[in-house]
Amino acid sequence: MSVKHSKVHLLILLFVLDEVAGYFYNRPSLSSDSQWNPNGTTIVNETMIGTNLFDLFIDENNTVYISNEQKQQILIFVQGNVSWMRNISMNLKNSSSLFVTNEEKIYVDTFYSSNVSVVSEIEVNSSWRVNSISRMNFCEQCFDIFVSEDQTLFCSLSQQHQVISKSLLNQWNHLRIVAGTGSEGSTSTTLRNPRGIFLDENNSTLFVADCGNNRIQKFRFGSFQGETILSNGTFQLNCPNGITLDGQGFVFVVDSNNHRIIGQNSNGFHCLIGCNQSAGSNPSQLSSPSNLQFDSFGNLFVVDQQNHRVQKFDLIIISRQWKSTGTMSVVRKDHTASILTNGKVLVTGGQTNSVYLNSAELYDPSTGNWTTTGNMSVARVYHTASLLSNGKVLVTGGANSVSLNSAELYDPSTGSWTTTGAMSVVRKEHTASILTNGKVLVTGGWTDSAELYDPSTGNWTTTATMSAARYRHTASLLTNGKVLVTGGQTSSVYLNSPELYDPSTGNWTTTGNMSVVRVYHTASILSNGKVLVTGGQTSSVSLNSAELYDPSTDNWTTTGNMSAARVYHTASILSNGKVLVTGGVSLNSAELYDPSTGSWTTTGTMSLARYRHTASLLSNKTILVTGGCCYFSSAELY
Ligand SMILES: *[C@@H]1O[C@H](CO)[C@@H](O)[C@H](O)[C@H]1NC(C)=O
Ligand SMILES: *[C@@H]1O[C@H](CO)[C@@H](O)[C@H](O)[C@H]1NC(C)=O
Ligand SMILES: *[C@@H]1O[C@H](CO)[C@@H](O)[C@H](O)[C@H]1NC(C)=O
Ligand SMILES: *[C@@H]1O[C@H](CO)[C@@H](O)[C@H](O)[C@H]1NC(C)=O
Ligand SMILES: *[C@@H]1O[C@H](CO)[C@@H](O)[C@H](O)[C@H]1NC(C)=O
Ligand SMILES: *[C@@H]1O[C@H](CO)[C@@H](O)[C@H](O)[C@H]1NC(C)=O
Ligand SMILES: *[C@@H]1O[C@H](CO)[C@@H](O)[C@H](O)[C@H]1NC(C)=O
Ligand SMILES: *[C@@H]1O[C@H](CO)[C@@H](O)[C@H](O)[C@H]1NC(C)=O
Ligand SMILES: *[C@@H]1O[C@H](CO)[C@@H](O)[C@H](O)[C@H]1NC(C)=O
Ligand SMILES: *[C@@H]1O[C@H](CO)[C@@H](O)[C@H](O)[C@H]1NC(C)=O
Ligand SMILES: *[C@@H]1O[C@H](CO)[C@@H](O)[C@H](O)[C@H]1NC(C)=O
Ligand SMILES: *[C@@H]1O[C@H](CO)[C@@H](O)[C@H](O)[C@H]1NC(C)=O
């Protein structure tokens, strides 16, 4: 007796240690005007997943779990990348549900494929061991499975018109009935062929897609009285199947036999996808969709059952509006902005009317306030500012009434400036790039020369000269450590001939040409390593075109055009990998480039048309835009 007792204690202790809190699936924060592109893209088709699919699961790291019953596999696309596939061989037949917890335990419906277990647990990390779950020996499949944070497995028994639960912590716990009486019906306590289930653990609520009653029911934990939140009113549902929630507790439903997706926001329910209700395989159509999941960015993934594919519908971020934040102490254009290691933003110099500025100020994201900090030794416009690996900021060259070769260092710990070695020549409208070895490469600026700053000595050394004297060009550090310089002009000649600097040899080589000459353009390194060049101008024309440099082929290809020609604009990589361009001469608009589709979508407009401004990605993933032409001290956040 006492031996038995202590065993039970040990078990409980182990299980308690096993418990890990926090969501491992995605409930993204969406604003009330969120929209999804009505045209989906196919993530996987029947070549990879066969014809008998039903459910998928996406974890917080956007790893996708899906089965291929024909090949008897569960496929795992790490971080959603189909190229990074793992697979688990597993006997699966007519399986309808799969759920993954944060310890990478997969719970899968094995009613028709295992004579041992209605639901099987697969421990992915420990050599893919398959466990059966004891005391779940009933004679029906779990149509949908959900595992709560406290390790309780919920299961919808469609033919029994019930939802039941079973603790995974204690095998001796019995099954509990959570919703439904066991007899079909359409009252508040009964269900008819329930399918998808979702637990809102924040709010102790269970949501049930009550397919046979064409309604969505919600049950407070412990209550058998369901409340109908969506039924035969505005939307005539036809067998709702999958169900999921966003971060605010709004409900998203697969209306399966109407081949559409319905979502809720603060204004009620709306049709989002497949709204003409015709089954088909166009990008805007679904055919008997069964399930849906969010990824961490708020994109919707739909199991498009009869089309044997998984469709992804991108969240269109039109809802992230601009909002104003603290105002700088002076108006500035042609200034610099650098994110310090403490998260503050250092703005330096620039000009206000024709007064050149030596002042600098700091933006504190935690308060939204600006404070002035030490002045530079000279006023600078058309200079550069680079955050060194030691946390200091190196400012180089630029001009006031004369062009400058001096450089100085800002120390965030003291808020003061010290001069450092001077460059060998004066430079303005040049570039500065931090190399992987920590040195700073400055290029051009009304000269073809380039030189390297060594932060450990404070000295400059010249390196090979470029093929042309450039200014108003760009320089980007590639993932292979080389620096790509594009465009710019040499006196009145505009350039389309990029060149590459190799820090290991100190040499420049030319590369394939861009499709057009560009000055006042932008260049950004995408997460796939390619370089996106946008806009700018030729000697006479402003450009809306964009093109991509592929370091692996050393070649350029054009990509989607922006909605507007932009000159003297900014481009910033967002945390979701998209590129935000803002402003440009006479423009308050902004737009987003999606590297996966090569296309642009417009997004909220800024309060002012800005150019010669700055844009910086704050550590909380918000973009800070400051100042710009003519002449602004205001700043705003995206
Ligand atoms: C969706 O595709 C249709 C047809 O290809 C096209 O006309 C429409 O503009 C697209 N919608 C969006 C938002 O891309
Ligand atoms: C599935 O996609 C692959 C490319 O990923 C394509 O080659 C194949 O033709 C597609 N199969 C079907 C049935 O659409
Ligand atoms: C997916 O994986 C492939 C192969 O490793 C890689 O080339 C590609 O960049 C990855 N895609 C993304 C979006 O990470
Ligand atoms: C599944 O994994 C096994 C072992 O890792 C591998 O040999 C096999 O090629 C994989 N199957 C597919 C379809 O990728
Ligand atoms: C997601 O990735 C983080 C960091 O690698 C890891 O700690 C976490 O466990 C992962 N989540 C899941 C559900 O695998
Ligand atoms: C939904 O309402 C329509 C008319 O309003 C009715 O004909 C239909 O039977 C209702 N369906 C259900 C499942 O209640
Ligand atoms: C929580 O549930 C209650 C009762 O069902 C409901 O009134 C409330 O709106 C819910 N709150 C959220 C944030 O979903
Ligand atoms: C990021 O920081 C800015 C500045 O303090 C703030 O206004 C904004 O709400 C923050 N954004 C998020 C997503 O936390
Ligand atoms: C800084 O921000 C705080 C809190 O937002 C505010 O109370 C304070 O007045 C601000 N200070 C200045 C100098 O703007
Ligand atoms: C740096 O420059 C100074 C002054 O030109 C010189 O005295 C010193 O030796 C140089 N240091 C290095 C490491 O080159
Ligand atoms: C590149 O640099 C190396 C060493 O600095 C030199 O020997 C070589 O001639 C250079 N090559 C070119 C093409 O300039
Ligand atoms: C570079 O692009 C051009 C035009 O698109 C093409 O003709 C050429 O073959 C490409 N070169 C390489 C090395 O990919």
C-alpha cells in the first residue's frame, strides 16, 4: 500500500516537472481592420501530401506539421520551409486530427490505424517513440484534438455528439464529458456531429464547430449550457469544421460546405476567403476546406481538402497605422539615425534651412521622448554614422560650408564626442559599411577612393579605388562578407555599373549591370541574401522600378514596381522579412515589398510627405521615421 503510494507521488512529481506553460500555437494580435489577400498561394500540393489530408498544425516557430496518409508519414516543415523537411513514418488511416505541444509531442488520431490507441502520442525528440494513451479505449475516432496548457487532451466525438477530456498527467483519471449529452439535438446543451474544437484558456471557454447544427457554440468551463455565437443569421453556415482564435479571442471558422473562411473582429463576423462560395481551384477558391491555422505573422493557412493542397492567405498589413511620437528639438533633413545597443536612437547633424547642425539628440523608445546629447565638434550634413561593435558610433566626413575629412566617435556611456583619425580625403554623400571583421569601409563621396577604419587603433588605411568616382550611391554588406556598391553619379554621369569589394583581397570587381542608372535609390539585404534596389532617379526620370541582385549568380533581375516613383526615400527590413519603403520627394505614402511574391502592397500613409528623412527599426520591431524635407522636427512610428 505505502509502496504504491510513493510510486504515485513520484509519477505526479515527474509530470509536474514536465509541465511547461505558454502557447506553442499561434494566436496573433490582429487589429480590427486586418484583411487577408483573397488570393492564396499553394504551400504544398498532393505531390508531397497525397490526396487524403485533413488537418495541419503550425507551432510558434512556424514549423508546419501535416500528414501524408498515402505514404504513411507525418511531414514536418521546419520554420515552414518545405526545403527543410523531416518526416516520421507512422501507420495512419483516415486520420482526422493532429495537435503538437511545445515539447514536440504530436497527438494524432489513430482510431482506424492502430488497434491499441484511439489517439497516439509521438515523442519527436526521443527517437520518435509512439506511445498510446491509456483509458481512451472508446469506439469512435477523435474528430478533433486539442491539448491544453495543463496537459488535458480534449476530443470531439462527432458521432456521439459530445466533447470529452482526459488528463495526460495522470493515466488513472477518467474521461470527462465537457459538452453535449450523447444524444444529438439543437438545444443549448446538445450538439449534432461536432467537429473542430478550440480552447480559449485565457477565458476558460471551449469553442465547438457544431457541424450538424450549422452553428458555432461556446461553453464556459464547467458549464454544459452552450451559447451560440454564429449560426443561421447573417451567414448561413454549412457544416463548420475547423476553428481557431486570434490573440483577442476573436473566432475564425472554416465554413466547409460553403467553401469559405469566416472571421470575427470587433464589428462582428465577415467572410474573408472564398466569399463567392463556389468550389474550385483558382487562387481565390477553396474546395471543401477542413481546417485553418495562423502562423505567427497572422497569415492564414487553410487545409484545402478536395484540392489536396494547403493554401496560405497573407495578412495584408493595411491596419498598422502611423502614429506620431515625440518631436526633435530642431528640424532636420540630411541627418543620420543610429540604433544604439541600449535601444535608444542617436540622431546627428543635418540641416535646417541653410543652417548646418552640429547637435545630436537621443530618442528613448520607452518614453517616446527626445533629449539632447553632446554636440559634434563640427556641423555635418551628407555624413555617415555607423554603430561599431564596441557600442560607439563613428561619424565620418560630410560637409558644412566646406567638405570634411574629419571623423568623430560618440560614446553612449558619457554622451560625448571625441575626434578620431581623419580620412585621407574629404568625403560627402559617401557610404560607410561595417565589415564582418569590425572595420569600417568608406567608399566614394566625390572621389573614387575607399578607405578602412580600424576601431582598435582609430586609424584609417586606404584600400583599392573603385572603378568610378561615386556619390549618392549605396553600399551593402552581403552575407558572404563582400560589399556591393550600386549606382550613384560621377559629376554629371549617372552609373548603373555596380562593383563588389572583397575584404579578403582588398580588391574591387565589377558585376552585372542594373537595368537602369540610379541615384538617390535604396539597397536592402533581404533575408534570402539577395539585394533589393528601389527607385531613385536617372538624370531626368524618377523611378518606380525595383530590381534584385543575386550574389550567387552575380546577376540582376527586375521585380515588381512600386506604386509610385520614389527619390530620396527610405527602405527598411521589417521583422517579418518584408521591406517598408517610406516617402520620397512629395510623397507621404508607404508600401511593403514581399520577397516571397516579388510584389508591393501599399500601407498606411505618414502624416507628412517626407524625403531626406531617416527610418530605423526599433528593437520592438516598430519603425521610427524622423524629420526630413522641408523642414520637419516631427517623428512618427509604423
Ligand atoms: C486576386 O486575383 C485576381 C485574379 O487573378 C486579381 O484580379 C486580383 O486583383 C487579385 N487580388 C489581390 C488582392 O491580389
Ligand atoms: C505540385 O507542386 C510541384 C512543385 O512544387 C509541381 O511540380 C507539381 O506539378 C505540383 N503537382 C500538382 C498535382 O499540382
Ligand atoms: C529554405 O531552405 C532552403 C534550403 O536550405 C534555403 O535556400 C531557403 O533560403 C530557405 N527559405 C527561407 C525562406 O528561409
Ligand atoms: C523520410 O525520412 C527518411 C529518414 O530520414 C528518409 O530516408 C526519407 O527519404 C524521407 N522521406 C521523404 C519523402 O523525404
Ligand atoms: C521555438 O523555438 C524556440 C527557440 O529555438 C524554442 O525555445 C521553442 O521551444 C520552440 N517552440 C516550439 C513549440 O518548438
Ligand atoms: C436557416 O434559415 C433558413 C431560412 O432563414 C431556413 O430555411 C433553414 O432551414 C435554416 N437552417 C438551419 C440549419 O436552421
Ligand atoms: C470571455 O467569455 C465571456 C463569457 O463567455 C465573454 O462574455 C467575454 O467576452 C469573453 N472575453 C473575451 C476576451 O473573449
Ligand atoms: C514600440 O515602441 C514605440 C516607442 O516607444 C511604441 O510607441 C510602440 O507602441 C511600441 N510597439 C510595440 C509593438 O510594442
Ligand atoms: C517624457 O515622457 C514622459 C512620459 O511619457 C512625460 O511624462 C514627460 O513629460 C516627457 N518629458 C519630456 C521632457 O518630454
Ligand atoms: C595610428 O596613427 C598614428 C598617427 O598617425 C600613428 O602614430 C600610429 O602608429 C598609428 N597606429 C597604428 C597601429 O597604425
Ligand atoms: C587582388 O589582390 C591581390 C592581393 O592584394 C593581388 O595580388 C591581385 O592582383 C588583385 N587582383 C586584382 C584583380 O586586382
Ligand atoms: C544574367 O541575366 C541575363 C539577363 O537576364 C541572362 O541573359 C544571363 O544568362 C544571366 N547570367 C547569369 C550568370 O545568370
